Amino acid sequence: MKNIALAENTISKDEMDSLADWLKTYPRLTKGPLTEEFEEAWSRKLGVKHSVFVNSGSSANLLMLYTLIESGKLSVGDEVIVPAISWATDLAPVIQLGLKPVLCDVDQNNLGVSPSHLREIVKNHNPKVLLLVSVLGLVPDMPLIQGICDKNNIILLEDVCESLGSKWDGTNLGTYGLMSTFSLYFGHHLSTIEGGMVCTNDTETYHLLKSVRSHGWGRDYPAEERKALERKFNVSEFNSMFTFYNVGFNMRSTDLQAFLGLSQLNKWDAVCEAREKNFKTYFKLLSHKLWKPLLDSRSYVSNFAYPLITPHRDKIRELLTAEGIECRPLISGSMSKQPMYTKNYVNTNTYTVAEKIHREGLYLPNHPHLSEEGISRICDIINNAV
């Protein structure tokens, strides 16, 4: 029987050949006009005003959070809510930047933050930011989460790295918060080899993101704003291009990756449709005895990988592995159990659902090349096990 990979490359042979032909024209490879073209095309497709292309989804999260500090909206020591089911680089920049992470349990229906635990955190803490992670393409109740944030003056940020194309009531995830992030790594919905995107509808935030992405210099500001900064800080024209107004990083990506990104954008709809179709097939074929997400009629799930939560996890993993079918823990289990957290913080809460996922969660393959026959084979193995 053919092995089934957890994820597959979205960059085709034709795209590689096209890239090779483009390279033979000896184009500019570092960040340049193709990067800007890709950013603008991404913004139009997602439905936001501005996008900033960076070297990874992890860098996108770091840039997003640090820009809040540089803008004065967030200060060292402020509390940031991070879902217990998330990725290392959702939690890491909070710690790295001297912010205080407050872990939130997740909703078993959609694996997003638990609204009840979120309200409890708001009551007992003073969070300034919620970093909302949409897990594996599942869709949180966005108006409910947004309402809690608005009522309590909490800045909503979205990590949509696993959920490109997922929608609530026809509106793309990644358009609700002040900023959102996406990953363009291998195996994700779209790929630029390595890469990420930060998106926003706030123009002032956009200009700051671009400056912080590139060392903190002023040359990426619009001309009028740059001239105002030169006057404010008494900067000469000669020094202007090498004056740093913000504390920044170097998180730029390249025109080579933007070239791939522009080609990948043509696959956006087809990739999301294939992933959604596969998700529905899993949902239909897996035994009713197993936990399944509770799907709201207003959600469109552009699924990254199919989640499973079962006390039979280890048995299922062994059976799938024996058949050449890849699987893995559900993201990485609970952040509350990760050494990067436990060696720095004392757990004072019980994260009931997240800890159950840590013990019993895994996810199954989903990618556009996965056939219905392949899904049926996976489901048969799992259904027989339970």
C-alpha cells in the first residue's frame, strides 16, 4: 500500500521550472518590487488594506507583538493571553519581549480559546492583548471573541498560520484583529519555501511594521512621513537613508520567494476547496463514537490537518504508522506542559481541555493531493481500532 504523508509540498514542478527560467534572467533576488507586488496581491485576496512579507510565520508573530511595544500600545510586563493549544512561537515572543503570558484553555468544539475561561481571565487579570490562534483551520466564534475583546479594551491579534481561507460567515479569518499572521512554510496551504505575512487594516501600524521589519530605519515610510521624522530629529538628507527611528529586526524575505508566492496565490481557492472537501470526508467517515468538532453553519473550514482526540491515541498511532500513514501530536499538545513554559512559570490553573488534548490528541493527514480513497483507508483503520 502507498504511504500517506502528513503534508506535501505545494510548489509544483512547473513552478520550479518557471523559477529556474526566471533566475536565468539574472533578476534582483533580495527584497524589491516583486515583494511589494506579492504583498499587494495577498492583501486583495485576503481582504485587508496592507500586508508585510517576512521570512517566516514565527517572525511574523514576533514582529506583530513587538510592533505593539514600539507603538506604545503594549509595555514590558503587560499580560498577553495565549491559547494553551498553540505553537511555540505564539508563546515564545511573549516571553522574549518581557511580556507576561496568561494561558487560556480551549473550547472543545473548535479548539479556539474557551470563551468561559477567557471571561475568567479578564475578570482576574488585566490582559492587554489576546493572541487568538485558529487551530488546524477550525473557526472560533469570531463575533463572540471580538465582543469580549472590545468590551474589555483588549487588542485582538490573529494567528491564522494553519487556517488560510477559513471563514466566519463569509469573512476570512485574519481580517478581524488589529493584525494577523500567516505562515508560508512547507506543507502549509501555500508555500514560499520559508515565509510569513503580517496583515492589518491600520495604515499607521503598517508603516511601523515595515520599519521594524527592516532594522527600524525610516526609508520605508511614505515620503511625507519620512520628511516629518527628519525634521523632528534634525536628520540631514545625507544621513536620512541610514537613520533608525525604531528598534528593529531584519525579518525581510526575498524577491525569489515573492516570485513563488505570486504563483502560489493562483492556487488559493483550489487548495482551500480541496482541504475543506477532505475535512468533510473525514467528518463523514469517522465513527460517531469519536470526538468531532462542532461545526457552526456560519463557518467554512479550510482544514490544515484533521484533529482527533481519543484515549485510543497510542493504539491508533501504532496502527497508522505500521501502514505507512504519518500522524503526529495535535500541534504540540498543551503549552502548559512544555519545558519552555514550565521552567519559567508555575502552573496555577488546570487547562482541562488542553491537557486532555496533550494526552489524547493527534492529527491526521490533509493536503490537496490526498484522495478520498486514502482518507477512507485511514478512517477504516481508526474505526476498527475503536
